[in-house]
Amino acid sequence: MFGMAVKRGNMQIIDPQHKFYRPLWVRVLVVLVCASWFAFELYLGPSFWLVIMGALTVYTAWVLLIRFTPAPDPQPASDAGGASDDVDRGDGSRA
């Protein structure tokens, strides 16, 4: 869900190559939500969640903004049976 991935030998909390994270505004919004939660916990005072959200904010900013490299666009499938300039006239000749 939303690009969460666990790879063999390398655990990823966020998979930045997931299509959900392709638009910049989505990545910025995720980081801002984490930062807002961190600010809220900071306002409430010292707590366990303050440390967790601080670490998560730094991690999401690092993965989604600083180190982000977009995945290459998938190549469209070749048009094997689609429209072509080479049309069969039905008598064995081509136009």
C-alpha cells in the first residue's frame, strides 16, 4: 500500500519508485504531514512520539526529496497488430 516495500536483505519503509510518489506535490505533502505531526508533538512536550515523528520526518525528507530519482517511464507496448500504413487490400497486394 502506497509504496511500502520490504526487499530481501534491505528493508525499505517507503519505496520511492512507487507510482504514488512520482508527483512532487505528493512527496512534499507526505513530508509536511510528518513535520506537522512532529511540531504538534513538540508543542505537547517531551514524549516518545516526538522522537518517532522527528526521525520519520527526517527519513521521509531524505528518501522523498533529497535522494529521490524518478523511475523511468514504462515503454509503451509495440503496436504489433494495430494501425499501419501498410494496408492489405484483400487481393494479396498491399497499399
